[in-house]
Amino acid sequence: GAPAPTMKSLDQVEARTIVNATNTPGDASNQFIISQPGSYYLAGNITGVASKNGIRINVSGVTLDLNGFAMHGIGPSFAGIFCASGTVRVAIVNGTISGWPLDGIDAGLSINGRFEKLTVSGNGNSASRAGIRTGQAAVVRDCVAYGGTGHAFRSGDACVFNSCSAYLNTGSGFALSNNDVVTDCVAQGNGVHGFDGAHACVLTNCTAASNASNGYNFSGDGCAFDRCAARLNSGIGIN
């Protein structure tokens, strides 16, 4: 018979959507906007633009794979990645986010987020900012936050942190909330507390060293500490 195609189409080889001006066009405040659920990825580095977020996620059910690439902010840009209020089940993984004047990732108004294998550095311009800011019931794994103006990590209630490092940020290493669980994490050389939180937080195998205030600072009740170390903090080891 006649010849027929035998190879896979591009959609079959890479069944995800590239973040670019064609697939995810932006607006006056955002370089790119993800407005449909699905799986998205970067095919190259992104450099910030004045008065814009790098990527805005407007919809629930999104996985964004930075694919090993970097998002570099500039002085007058906004946040690297911003998740709109009420979004749920957003996952952001595998890349570098640096130099954004607001948060590296601002997902503070989202729920059920997942953040993995991210390096965030030099983000923020005030004490309330963070390298990675999550909403409630988020999971953060294998992430590094370094040299930010503000907190390294800032979370909502019922979040889980595993294998994360906060180093030399001007705020606290981990600015936790209520009912958070932190395992195998390190906070060193941060400008306020190593780990800061409220009620019913559980910390296991964590280290707080050389922070400018307390190593562990928890203002609520029902907290638990198992095999945690505090050394050379300027304030109290565990408060």
C-alpha cells in the first residue's frame, strides 16, 4: 500500500504545553498567563520585565515544570510566579528563580500547592516577602532558599516541609503558621529566627544555627521537637 507515517507527532513526544507568547500570552501586569488546567514547561530561561510578574497562574490543576531553566527577575519587576487567589492543586517544580523584587513564588492565596526541587535566591525587597510563599495545605520538598530580602519560606496552615535549606536570608528561615510539619531541614545565618511558628507544629531532624535571633521560636501550644539541634544563635536555642 501507500506509505504511511510511522513516527510520533510532536504532541505525542511532548504532551505538554510550552510557556511562551503564543500558548500563554501575558498582559500589562504579567509576562505569561496560564489560564487552562494542564501540564506546562519552560523551553528556555525567562528574564523579568519591568512592572510585571514572570508567570501568573490563574486556574487550578496546573503543573509547571521549569525543566531545569532559570527565571531571572530585574529591579522593577514583580514576582517570579504568582498564583491567583483560590487556585488549588498547583505544582511548581525543577528550576531556579532569582532576583525578583517581590516573592520568588507567591502562592499565598492558593491551597494544596506542591513545590519541589527549586532553588530560589535573592528574591524580595521587604521583610514580608519570601523566596517561596505557600498557602494552606502545601508540600515543599528538596528546595533551597538563599540570600533573600525577607523570609526564605513562608507558609500557611497544615503545610509539610521536607529536606529544605534556608541560608542567609534577612528574615526567618522558615516562617511557619499552625499545624505545620518540618523534617530534615536546616536554617542557618538568617536575619531573624531559624524556625518561627505558632500552634501544633512538629519538627524532626532539623538544625538551626547562627541565626540572628532564636533558633526555634514558637508562640503557640502543642509543638513537638525530635532530634533537633540549635547552635550559635544570637537568641534562645528553643523558645
